[in-house]
Amino acid sequence: MNILITGSTSGIGLQLARDYLARGNTVYCCGRNTASLTSLIRDFPDFAQILCFDTADRIDCSERLEKLPALDLVILNAGTCEYINAANFDSELYERVVKTNLIGTANCLEFLIPKLKPGGSLAIMGSSSCYLPLPRAEAYGASKAAIEYLTKTLSISLKPSDINVSHIAPGFVETPLTALNNFPMPMSVSVEFASKKIRSGLSKKKSEIHFPISFTWILKAIRLCPFGVQKLLIEKLFRSSGPTLNLG
Ligand SMILES: NC(=O)c1ccc[n+]([C@@H]2O[C@H](COP(=O)([O-])OP(=O)(O)OC[C@H]3O[C@@H](n4cnc5c(N)ncnc54)[C@H](OP(=O)(O)O)[C@@H]3O)[C@@H](O)[C@H]2O)c1
């Protein structure tokens, strides 16, 4: 298969790239970290292609993506997380997070949807934080809630073009991003586990890939409650996990 993965220099995206490369796929590995991209070429000289660009920069995206050949699978995974102090709301922080997570994804969609073969798949990285309103995730959670809406809408809009669209919503995964978290991460999983779940879900063309299910089903169950009950449950969870609980 011809596969493109954004954010393949670190964490979940790097593991996905390595796993798909190890199985003989051609993978277009994307990111800004040239040292990490170079190591993929060194380890998989026959299969890795590297594309160094900033997904939040539309011109950069067009220059890197417009000349690509047809693709079987695109995984838009690049993302970041910064936490908000609501009492001292920082709109520049908000713009940074939304620009990377949402606008960066939209920039890639513009140039990559036309590259997908009929029968191909598009997967977009959301987060289980989109299921509930979590304190300090005003920027990150909102960007991922928008990703959920965007992805689910695309899965309907692109069906006539025979393109399968999957929304990926992990719980905590141990990566350089979550290594910065200074709070407990319940039921966190390794990047190897995350990659296996994502690859398995994509091979079955699942429209939603969420894991670990023991964690995500709890969030989904709370989401079914009236908002007043959700608030009480989140506050309880919040108190028991310390003052900075949040999702990665
Ligand atoms: N870890 C978790 O617990 C967790 C849970 C739910 C969802 N997620 C989501 O999973 C995705 C990957 O997260 P991770 O934990 O693996 O984080 P990570 O290790 O920090 O990796 C983030 C990746 O995104 C790329 N990236 C970020 N901003 C970019 C930009 N402007 N242009 C191009 N590439 C950019 C980075 O590449 P460069 O630095 O090389 O540009 C890097 O490869 C994110 O969308 C995150 O929100 C993570």
C-alpha cells in the first residue's frame, strides 16, 4: 500500500510509520523533525519517503503534497496539546492549538483527499477528550470535538467517492506529548498497543477506533447523562485525580 502519515516523527505516528514500513508498505512520513525523518530513511531505505513540512502552513502543505502519487491510506495524526487557565484565558495559546489540530488537518485534507484512490481510507486523529468537557482542555478538547464532527461529516460526504473515513479517539497513550503531563493517566497504553489497535481498526474499515475500551466506554457512558450529572461526575473524577487532570 501507499500510505501517508502526518506526525510520524514522534509518538503514535512514529510507531504507526515503523509498523507499516516493517510490513513492506511505502510510507510517506511527515513532520518537521528532520533527525527523526532521517532515521526512518536509514532504517527503511526501500520503503520510507520523507516529507518535511508544517501542517499549519497551507503553502508548505501544497508544495509538499500536490505532487504525490495516488494513496491507499492517509492518517492525519499531527497534533499538539496545551492547557488553558480559564481564569487567565490566553487566546494566543488557543489559536496555536486550534491552528495545529484543526486548521493543519484541514490544510492536509485539501491536498490529500484528491490523492486517495477509490476504495482507499482516510483516518483522522481525534481524542477521547472530545467525549466530555474536561477542565483545562478548553482549547485541546474543542479542537478534538471539531475533529470528531469534521471526520464524521466527511465519512458521509466521501462515501459516494468510495473513500472510507475513520475517527480515531485514543485514551492516554505514553508518548513525548503526554510525558509532559504532571498528573496520573488512568489506563494509559503504550504506542505499540495504540498502533496495533489503529491498524486493526483501519484494516476492518471501522468508522470509529477508540481504545482502551475499558476507559473510553466509561467516558461514552458519562456522555449519555444529562449535562448536570456529567458535571458532577467530572468534578468528582477531577477531585480524586488532583488539580490538573486532563486528557492527552
Ligand atoms: N498521547 C496521547 O495520550 C493521545 C491521546 C489522544 C489523542 N492523541 C493525539 O495523537 C496525535 C499524536 O500525539 P502523540 O501523543 O503521538 O504526540 P507527539 O509524540 O508529540 O507527536 C506529535 C506529532 O505531531 C507532529 N506535529 C505537531 N505539530 C505539527 C505541525 N505544525 N506540523 C507538522 N507536524 C506537526 C510532530 O512532528 P514534528 O514535531 O516533527 O513537527 C509529531 O510527529 C495528536 O493528534 C494527539 O492529539 C494523543
